Amino acid sequence: MILSNTETVPGKEIVEFYGVVTGNTVRAKHVGRDIMAGLKNIVGGELVGYTELLQDSREEATQRMITQAESMGANAVVNVRFATSSIAQGAAELFAYGTAVLVR
Amino acid sequence: MNFGVPFIILVVAYFVGTILERRHFDDIRRREAEVKNFPVLTFETLPTDWQVGSAGLATGSVVVSLDYFKRVIAGLRALVGGRIKTYEPLLDRARREAMLRMVERAKREGYDAVVNARLETSRLANSRGNGKGTAGVEMLAFGTAITLNKRW
């Protein structure tokens, strides 16, 4: 499955469109990460726990989008975009969406 | 005596935060020098003499938090308005770090350039306090990594 955030896949031609595919996941932080973040809030800098949490969530959301595209018979997803939103207390939603296509 | 503890935290935050920030900027500059020759475009149209081999998605992200000292200064700034100069280096670091991670990952996976690079910012809210207050800011850099059949 080829992913691209451009409208076409560079070097290939789109022969069929299957429509919009999406994948999302909602993740909450656990207490351990919260405590580390609380300490980091004093000196500032990167919150490694949160970075990894969001990266894993993004991978999962992307994987769900790919699975949906595969079920339609597509072999590529173009114009992939991401959205991160803070939903409830301590929970973030990762949303990935794109257009499933067949490329040659 | 009662405001001694927050004052100590403030002083610690200032010194440790400044040292960490300077070290991070040095690290960023060194890594940027290493990927100087890797093309990153923010648009889709490719130069006409580029022949694309394969393509894939490249992402890089970082979540940063504000230290206590910066937040106190920003709170004071909020009274009179204007540029909050204490936040600017932090967001600059976060953006450059996210871009570097995207480029380093693309390079590691064997790609030659990144096109249509985008930067997105999201605010993460606190879990206590009903979502008021910011726990961190996430910077996401993503683009399409391509391999080129012609090298220069």
C-alpha cells in the first residue's frame, strides 16, 4: 500500500478512484506519563512519553485507514492528511484520512 | 516563607531550562548541517529533470512542554499584550526538530527527497482542570518521500 500526501503518486498514474478512507483512534494517557510530564513542566523541553503515545496512535490510525482502503481493492492512498484533537480530559483523537485509488 | 518554594522552582526552571534549550539548539544545528543536501519542497510540482522511482509517506513529530518560568513570564505578558518572546524559541525548536525527524527518517529508509512537506500544530490539554491549561504542544511534519532515478 503506497501512501502519499500529494494528489498523485509521483512516478505513477491513477487509473481508478475508490473514495475517501479514514482511520482514527482515541488514546488516553496513563498516570506514569502524567507524572513525568508534570516534572517536565517545570524545566520544559520534549515530553518523550507523549511524543511516543501520539506516534503510536498515528501509526494505528494510519493502519486502520490502510485496512479500509485494502478492503475496497485500492493499492494506494493519496492526499493523506492528519488531524489531532484534544477530546476529553487527557484523551486525544488521532484522525487520518485520504483518497483510496488504484495506481499503475 | 510560604512563597519560598515556588521561587526556588522558578530559579531551577530558569537555569535548567536555559541549559537544556541551548544544548538542544546546538544539536539541531549539527543535525541540520548533516542533512543540508537533502531536498525538501513544500509544493507538489517536481522539477522537470527529476525522475521518480518510488514514493512513500514520511512523518516526524515532537511534543514539547513549557517550563514553569516561561509560563510565569507569559502570564505577566498577558496583562499588557504583545510578543511573548519566551515561547518563540520553544516553538522554533519544536518545528525544526519535527522537520529534522521527518528528513532523517526518509533518509534512513532510502529516499532521496521529500515533497509537499506540511507542518501541523496541535494543543494537548491538561487532564486535570477540565481541559483548561496546556499540557503540551505537538508539532507534526509530514510529506511524501520519493526516490529519484537521477542523482546529481
